Amino acid sequence: MKNSGDPTSKVENKIRKALKELRDKGRIDDTTRSKLTPQYSTPPYIYGLPKIHEEGTPLRLIMSAIGSPTYKLAKELTRILAPLGGQKQSSVRNSAEFVKRIRQMELRTEDMRWSVLM
């Protein structure tokens, strides 16, 4: 497969074009367009954090999109969509909250599943 180089500027241009079209159609105003338009973007990058508790110390891969062409759009979508999700019982902020919740749970017999290992 041939590597055609860094697509960052192409993605920036596509976003600029889409935002211009939205503004021209009256879907967004100039302030919003300006706020969401990527400038001097960098490609997303991957780095690894060691899992020191595991044998061989494998890496947990993290992708950072900060400064990428889509970062401002993603941030705005998060702002818009976050209130729609609310605080669901199925979501937790961190492992400490998870442990606290699970310790407070009471299991009924009908909630339990049994298996027999032979």
C-alpha cells in the first residue's frame, strides 16, 4: 500500500468547506464557523502508557487528537450531546466510583447465575 503522505491539510480543507456550506445555508453563524474552523492542525498521535501490573509490561495505547483537524468539531459535539446522555446508572466516572457502587449492590437469588465446573 502506497503512503500518500500526511492527510491533515486535506481534512482541514474538507472541514472548512463543509463549515462554509453550513454557514451559506444559514445552519450556523459566522461565530460558530470561526470557532469550529481548524487552523494549523497537527495529525493525531499515538503514545503508550506501560501496564506495570501486567507481566512483560505491555503498553496501553492512547490516541491524542488534541490539535487535530477534527478536535474542535468533536469538542463541540460532546458539548451538544453530553446533556442528552445524562447520568446513567450504567456509567461511572472512575474505578473508585465503580467499587463504591458495586459494594452497595444487593443481589437477589433471581439475579444470580450458577454454573458447575466439572
